Amino acid sequence: MKNRFVLIVFWAAVALLLIPLEVAVFAGQKVPLGLPPVPIPSDNPQNVAKIALGKRLFMDKRFSADSTVSCATCHDPDKAFTDGLPIAEGIKKKKGTRNSPTVINAAYYTSQFWDGRVPSLEEQAKGPFVNPVEHGLKDFSPILKVIKSDKEYLSLFKKAFGINAEKIGIEHVVKAIASFERTIVSGNSPFDRYMYGGEKGAMSEAAIRGLKLYRTKARCQDCHPIGQTSAIFTDNKFHNLGVGFSIIEPRLMEIVEKVKKAKEKGLKLDETILQKQDISELGRFVVTLNIEDIGRFKTPTLRNVAVTAPYMHDGSVETLEDVIELYDQGGEDNPMLDSGIRPLGLTEQEKADLVEFLKALTSPEYAGLLKDKK
Ligand code: HEC
Ligand code: HEC
């Protein structure tokens, strides 16, 4: 409640102060049909300069060991903010262990990464720069050096935060990136127009049948919820579907003990998870060390899912048809399987209808990518 009040006061002040810029500010943050308001942390309010700065930082390849990688390498705006690869590739084509999730609507997650190991977009943005298989820097100093020798950056930091070169730190860099990411929100899909816009013709008959299945027999709604006035398609929780579990199953207890010991000694999470497949596959467990979290991963949003293949934390599922098959068979059998995952007994027609429904979650900005796929 308090946050919301602060937000209202903030936007009112912005509106008054920046009347000429008002349209730009509100165009940037206007919430598309079907989405709730974007949560904005009180210690990092949005402003136009900060968003522009964040966008530039997101695209800048100079912040990597060999100047070949930016955030946009793996979260490419032309590929719906992902990379189309099963497993992400950073500097020198070094491979990680996980699939690059889209950044679209990441602003709505209450934790970031497949295992939710960081609480905010700000904290998330620190990880990739110093990850050996991503931007590959040793520390943040090369980033600050580039920024401080670039007039345009200095002017943007001044406008965004009111600070001069000597005050600029990595906290400002990640705040700006997070502010930019909070503008990468997309709704307005055929589903939103049908569901929240009163346009009964916005979805095909097949997609409408798919929506009904989604909420009943197929049980998707349990973890990828649809609300009364908006939908983010994630419960922001962690579940075990069994994907990738066979990699760890034979040596499970051994790996679990290894991780427990390593964590006591201050294991570097980001680095280790993206370099060690067995540790990566433990999922949420590595964060909490709770046995029931073994093989659990964060429920991803389903918005724009038709243009962000391949799927799952390890990119092992190629198509939406294959995703539906996986759910229909009741996931991948394993001792820790989520109780909400069980065989569904879907007919071929029902499977096709569910896929049509998932395609109807594509926002107009990315609908072009959908056509390319056909
Ligand atoms: C080499 C490819 C690569 C680069 C470069 C990269 N990312 Fe990522 N990004 C990933 C992968 C892979 C994950 C998932 C990792 C995990 O869950 O452990 C991820 C996760 C994320 C998430 C969490 C989304 C979610 O669904 O939880 C955000 C936000 C994000 N990246 C933003 C960024 C930003 C900002 C940068 C630049 C500072 C960046 N990424 C650089 C590959 C990359
Ligand atoms: C018990 C909770 C749960 C249920 C029920 C569920 N999901 Fe999921 N869904 C998840 C989780 C968790 C993941 C990520 C799993 C992973 O990467 O290992 C996921 C991943 C997906 C993905 C891949 C998205 C991506 O970006 O990689 C799609 C598509 C999907 N689910 C659709 C569905 C559909 C359709 C249904 C109903 C048939 C459904 N889900 C039912 C929890 C659930």
C-alpha cells in the first residue's frame, strides 16, 4: 500500500515536472492490455534518462572480455529477447548449462533465474558481466572504465541519477538496466483481447477450446495462472517436472552432499551453476538446500512462448507440440515429481487446441516471429 502511494506521488511529480516529456514517460510505462501494473522498487524509480541509459548498457558489447558479448547477445530484441539456442553461448562460444529465458515480462517475477537465486532485476544484472561463460570479465572495473571515458554515458548518468563520473558505480549500472527491463513488458495478445478486451472474435475457435482445457482437464492453470483482470502466467513458484533429472538421478546423494559442503565454503553460485551440469540440474535445491527443492525450477511465463523455442531450463524440448506431449505423459518420472504433474489423457484434437491457445499468447510486437516459424 505504502509503495503504491509512493508510486502515485512519484508519477504525479514526474508528470508535473516533465510536461513536455510526459507522453514519452507514460508511453514507456503504459501497461498493455492483460498485464498488472509493473512493480517498481521504491529505491529505483523509473525516469526517461535511466531507461535510455539502461537500453544502451544492455546493448553494449564493450562490457565483455573480448568485446563480443552484450546482454542482447543472449536476449536479442529481434528474437523476442532470447537467443533461439537450447543452451546459451557467451564469449568464445563458451556454453553454459541453461537455456536463455526471455526478458519480456521478467519484471513480474518475484525472483530471477530458473532457480530464483536472486530477488531482483538489479541483483540479476550483476551476474552475467563476471560470469566466465557469459561476458567473462574478472570484475566490474572495466565497465566503469568504459563508461567514464564515454561522454554520452556521462551525460546519461548525470540525467538519470544526478551524479558525476566519480560517483558512478556498478549499483547505478544495474539500476539503469533493470529500469530498461521494466519497460520490456508485453500483453495485448489475441488472448488478452478475447479475455480482457471483450473481443470475442480475437481468438480462433481452436484457441478458445484450448483455453478451456488449459483451465480444466489439462491443469495448466494451477501453475501458470490466469487472473480475473490480468495474467502473468506464472505462480512465481518452483516445481519438478522431471526435465533433466536423469542426469543427476544415479549419483543424486553424492551431488547433494558435494553441494552442501561447497556452499559452506562459499560456493560462487552463478559461476558454478552455469558451468557444472550436475549442480545446475539440482535446480532450486542449490539455493535453499531443502531436499524437496531438488529438480525444481521456476514456472516461466507463457506469454510469447510460441516465439521463444526451445523450451525448459535446459532447452531440451524443441516445440510446443513436444511440451504438450511431455505434460500428457505426466512429466519425466522421478522420485521428486511435483504432485500436480500426472498423465492427462488428452486426445490429439485437445493437444492441437492447447498449442493453438499457446500461440494466441503472442503479443503484436512479436507476431512477425510467429509467421517466420510456420
Ligand atoms: C551468454 C548468454 C547470456 C548473456 C550474455 C546474458 N544472459 Fe541473461 N540469462 C542467460 C541464461 C542462460 C539465463 C538463465 C540462467 C539461470 O537460470 O541460471 C539468463 C537469465 C536472465 C534473467 C532472468 C530471467 C528469468 O526468467 O528468470 C534476466 C532478467 C537476464 N538474464 C538479463 C540479462 C542481462 C541484464 C544481461 C547483461 C548484463 C544478461 N542477461 C546477459 C543468458 C545470458
Ligand atoms: C506443477 C506446475 C505446472 C503445471 C501443472 C504446468 N506447468 Fe508448465 N511449467 C512449469 C515449470 C516449473 C516449468 C519449467 C520447468 C523446467 O524448466 O524444468 C514449466 C514450463 C513450461 C513451458 C516451457 C516454457 C519455456 O519458456 O521454456 C511451457 C510451454 C509450459 N510449461 C506450458 C504448460 C502447459 C500448456 C501446461 C498444461 C498442460 C502446463 N505448463 C502445466 C510448471 C507447471
